[in-house]
Amino acid sequence: MSIWTSNSLVLLAALALSGCGGLGPWTGGNTSPAPAQVAVTTDQVVVAGPPGFCVDPTATQDRGVTAFVLMGNCAAISNSRRAGQPPVPAVLTASISEPSDNGSLRESIPGLDEFFRSDEGLGLLSRSQDAGTVTVLDSFHQGDIYFLHARDTSEGPVAGVRAEYWRAYLDVGARIATLSVLGLDAQPVSDEASLATLREFAAAVSGANSGDPAFSGPANALPAPPPEAVAPRPAGTLWNVGLFRRILG
């Protein structure tokens, strides 16, 4: 599953630049839905973000088997100055993998550092599938969540997106959630602030799917998607290779 669509990329700049220091011209009195969380996939995985970030329904895709969620500035998405705004000008994305009962991210954490520094791992991280464009700057795991800081110098589908990003991988039931914090060149966010935002994002998603009362709340559900065929997973030693392809989209 590709984590980017043309619509979501067009919206990225607007959603990030609309917050934290100026919302720009307002379009009028009509507001738009800006839910704090959304339930996606057939088993209703909940994606929630830190305070000030809301789901953009127009850029969120729920295919039932997999899903992609984009979150941005609540005020910009809702077209309401009364809505909350995040402390950092960033866009959050969540990619939810297909389900699997054959291995988990948790079990593969010991091999992730090596894999993501291999040619195959770097190629999967690259927007152009070119291992030479990606440098892994840092990686570590905290509990059952794996964090990755990387730089991708390949030409992106939209100008102005920072080459560096922070990403987290975690199990959500039988699925894997890939969470990213993306910034723009026009309003740089420090590595520390990006990582702090990612930690909050991961905690919100984990909590929303664990029954934690602190994260409980109504989750909007998107319209039911058409069935999506699931390609058979190749057999091999590292469910690893199948795992990594699945979590990276």
C-alpha cells in the first residue's frame, strides 16, 4: 500500500503551514469535520493523535484490509479558529498494515537495526526505492515500539517536504502501525520536537487500541471500502522480508 496519494500531498503543506504562528486567510463560516480519531480497517483499528492534531477525512483512505490516515492542524482542517492547534507545524501519517497471524513486529525488533541498514531495507525506506538516497541517522526501541530517524534525499512527489523524518513501528493487534512525523522546509521542526511528537502519537495510537480510559472516546468510522485482494506472502526465513514489505507499504 502506498502511503502517499496526490490529494494527501497537496494537503500536507497547507495543513502544516496553517498552524503555529498564523492560520492565514479564513475561507468563511463553513466548518468541516475534524475528528480527533478515526476507526479504520475491518477490525476497527483506532488512529488518534496528540492534542491539536485531527484527522483529515479527505486524505484518509480505508481499504478494509489496509488503511492510511493523515492528521494535521485541527483549526486548518475544520476551518475554525476555535479548534485546537498543535505546538509544532507538522503533519502526522499512519499506515495500517494487513493483518497477519504469522509473526509480529515485537518478535522482529532484534533484527530491525541490521535490516534497515541493509540495501534492501534502505531501498524500502526510499521514496524512489533507491538505497543510495537513504541514510539512517538513529534508531532504537522503547518497549515494543521501534523508532527510526532517517534522511531520504530522493526527489519527493511534492516540493518543500523535509528530507529528514522520524518514524515509529508498533503492533496493533494482528496489524502493524507505521507512524510518521513530517515537517516542511519552510517551518523546520527540531529533531527533539519531532521525536517528542512521535512519542505522543505512538502513545495515543497504542492507548486508543488498548482500552486505556485516558484515550477513550468516539472514533469516527469511514464508509465501508470495497474488498481488497490480499497477495499471498512469500515464504522465507525472515517473515522479516515479508514483514518489512508489509509495514513499509
